[in-house]
Amino acid sequence: MKSDNRPYLFPVDHLRAFAVVLVLVYHSIQLISQAADPATGWQPDRWLHTDNPVLALLLEGHTGVALFLVLSGFIFTTGTLDKDVAYWPFLRNRLLRVYPLYLTVLLVGAASTDAPFDLGTFLRALLPIANFGPVGIGGVWGAMFWAVGVELQFYVIFPLLLRLLQRSGPTALLRLIAALAVLRSLAWAVSPDQVDLTELTYFSLVGRLDQFLLGMLAGWWYLRGPRTRSAVLALVGGVVAVFGLALVANHETVFLSTSWWRVFWVDVEGLTWAAVIVGAVVLFRSRRGRVSTALAAVGERSYSAYLLHFVIITIVAAHEGWWVRVGGPVATALATGVLVVLPAVLLLSWLTYAAIERPFLAMRGQYVRPRPEA
């Protein structure tokens, strides 16, 4: 689906661009500050903290993944809520969208590593279950495979969730969100000292499905035509909440937290992004211009940028001469991420989109038809 054909998708492409840049800067700060100065830069067991809400959002840029997932639920729902979805053609379209580039990156990673080949590990990466434990293949090439696994698992069940929404309304999805939150809470209660909340809530569909569902609910609300005032409140409130949650996440080191309340964090995070999406789409869907078109093009290529940015950051982090030194390790990492990594990733994504993604996107077919009248 291209943004020119669906008016609501134009601001969604901007949000995709924002999400991938947020994740890119987040990883740039981590890897490059660590290389610049291991003593004061980021370390896996030593989180960087700040009282600046903008910098906090960048340090907690992993929330860009949540934005991507909420957007997925929103886009699919707004395009199919009043239609019947043919299950296998839908899955075929999703595989044509995701797998060509994914397989290319997987094979490059597998061919470029000197580790012994393990068929089980390769098959786990090949199938949409790469988020179950470390991928263990391809090194930095496979760093983003877990998110593709979560996305593909959602694709498998989306037509069923859509039918649930069509038949029973939003209450059915809200009940499902509540049930998942309770089950995650029970998983924590069974072994609070042993359960890995990062695996449970961040890397798995058990945690991330809530965010897809909140995106579906946002799509349902959008199709009911929220008034401009409601959209303004949603956007302003959502943006304020994004920065507020970034500060809380940074101060509490949510990513590494083992506290019970973390099982609900995915819901708070997802609800915040859902409000931003609906507000932005309602208020800015008709905006056009050169800058706006360029940002939408970045969003259209965000999958390539997301899947490959970790490779570019790793290369840049290993070459000190490419860094933009403007102060301490964090400032240097931030400047290098924006001025060096981002342009390189955008150029690469333009190439991979044109050479690998777009030819297969053209092979997609119809998978929806109008719903018969009740």
C-alpha cells in the first residue's frame, strides 16, 4: 500500500520515519558512546540517565519499536475493518512485504560469520520465531530479527483478531488486553526472582500483542471520525505523555527493571503512542509539501533502515576517524548518529528498497473484499 492511495497513510509514513530515526539514534548513543569511552559511555549494566526530557526520549529510544507495533495494528485495522480478509492471500502479501529483505540479510549474516553452522539456530531465524532467545546467527546482521519475528506472529493472528473486533466491538480487544496483563502478572508472581521481564514484555508477543491491539483500537476510533477537538487533545496529551514516560523510564531504568509494574508498562506505552497516532492522522492527513514528501519517503523505506541500521552503527563505532567529536562520549555519539550514521543508513535503505523490497511489493495481490450487508 502506498501513501498516495490512502490519505490517512501519509502522516503514518511520517511517524514511521520518526520511529526508525528514534531507534537509530538510541542504538548510536549506546554503541558509539561505549566505544568512545567505556568508563563514562553506555554499558549494558550501566544505563545513561538525564533530567532533560528530549535527551531522555533519545536514551529510551527503544520506545520507537512500540510506535512501530501500534502503527501496524492501526494501519491494518483502518484498511480492513469494514471488509472481509482472505486469510492466505493476506499472509502471502505479508511474506512478500517482509521476507525478501529479511532472507537477504539473514543469508549475508550467515555467510559472513566464522561460527560453526547450526541448522536448528538457522531454522529458528528463518521461521518467525527469532524472538525466542538469542538469534545466534549473523552477529550484528541479526540484531533486529526479534522484532520481525514479533511482527510476523501478529500477522498470523491479525485476521482472527479483526473478526473478533468486527463481531464483538472494541470491548473484546479490551478484555484480551486485560487478560494478557493478568497472565503476565501471574508469570511474574510464580517466580519474581527468576522471570526475565525483558524477555516477557519486550521481546515477545506476550508483551507486545497489547500494543498491536491498542493500535487496532486506535484504528477503530479513527474510523468513527473523532472530532478535531478530541484529536487535538489526543495529540497534545500523547506528546506530553511521551516525554513524561521517557523521563520516568530513564529514571527508573525500566528496560532493566524487575519490578512487578513493568508487566503493565507496554500498555501505558502503547496507549500513549495510540493517542499520538490518531491525533496526528486526523490533524495532518492532508498536509503536503517537499519536506513532508521527503519524510514520507523515509517512512516508506523504514523497514530497510530498521533492519540494517545496526550494521552501519557497528562499522562507524569501530572507526574513530568517522566520529563527530563535540564533547563527551554521549554528545559525540549523538552527533555521529545524526550526522554520519543516519545519512549512511538512508542511502543504504534507498538502495535496498529499490533493489529488494519494491520488486516483491509489486507482486502483492488483493486480500480484502466488501463485507456483505447483515
